[in-house]
Amino acid sequence: MSFTVTQQTEAFFAQMERFTGNRAGTGGLVTLRDSNWFMSVVLAYQPHFRNQPAGVRVFWGDGLQPDRPGNFVHKPMLDCTGEEILIELFSHLGMLEALRPELAQMNCLPCRMPYIDSQFQPRHTGDRPPVMPPGARNFAFIGQFVELADDCVFTVEYSVRSAQQAVYGLRDPARAPTALYHGEHDPRVLLAALAALKR
């Protein structure tokens, strides 16, 4: 289950930036490992949307175990209102009392996503069709359920790269999709990973 929060206040962003030491858009997903819902939030760089009004902040979160009772709101996430989800989140972060006056300026929209993890189910090569099936001349497959070598599903890039491969394959076979970044071969990435392991 996911939730998107639109707010007319910067209070939560300011609290999270102090808590994590990262400005919005520079850090990664913050996962609350003690959360019964296994809740995470991410604060994107603002403005997140092209026509986002000044003073409006948007962030996203999810719960991987929404059928379990919350630690503070004692019911499943699936049965919670947006306000109850925020109360659970802020309680985990120790920010509830500071942010309670701001709740009226926050709009939290929960979204059930029952098939979201289908992309990560065990599979074998060949379970998904190639973007351009052999012999295809006037159709192709795109999206998260096609086979792209060495790529990672659940990313916008995967969907874009599959669409590029389809369009270029049908219209301009000499053109190649955007190349994959192979960070596992970048010495800087390897050193950063080693440093993270030593923390």
C-alpha cells in the first residue's frame, strides 16, 4: 500500500532534513524497520511536479505489510484514513506532537496496490516476452513485464528503455536505446559501497 502526501507546510520536510541530515531530493528511502507495516517514506526534490504551486510540498510513502495492525494506530494500514497513516508515521519518527498542529494542512491519499510486488516474483528467462518477438514487424511489447537484459524492473528507466527499444526496433533499427549505467564496475561506486559497509 502506498500513500502520497500534499501539504501546505514545510514543517515535516524541515523535521526530516534535521532527522536524516539530507535535504529533500538528496537522500534515499527512509525505512522504519520497527514499523509493523514496514513503512518507508521518500522526500523528492521540490517542486516534484512541473506546475506544483509555491509553498506546496509533496512526499510519498508505502507500507509493505499493510494487513498488520500499526504500532501506534492499532488497526491494519488497509483500514486507516490518511490522517491515521500520518499519525503512525509521525509517531515512529518521534515527531507527532511537533507536527500534530500541521495535520490539518496535510492531505494524505492512501492507495492499495495489490499487484505491485508481482514484478519481483521468482521467474526464469523466457517467462516475459522480449520487446521485439522474433518475426514481429508491426508490434512490440513495452513496460515492466517485458524482458530486458541486465536491467532492473520497477524503475521509470525500465519502462522508458523498453519503449525506446520498441520504437527504435520498429522505426529506426540502427538507433540504440539509452545505455545502461553499470555502477558495479565503477571504482567510485565500489569504494562508496565499501565505506558504507564499514559504518
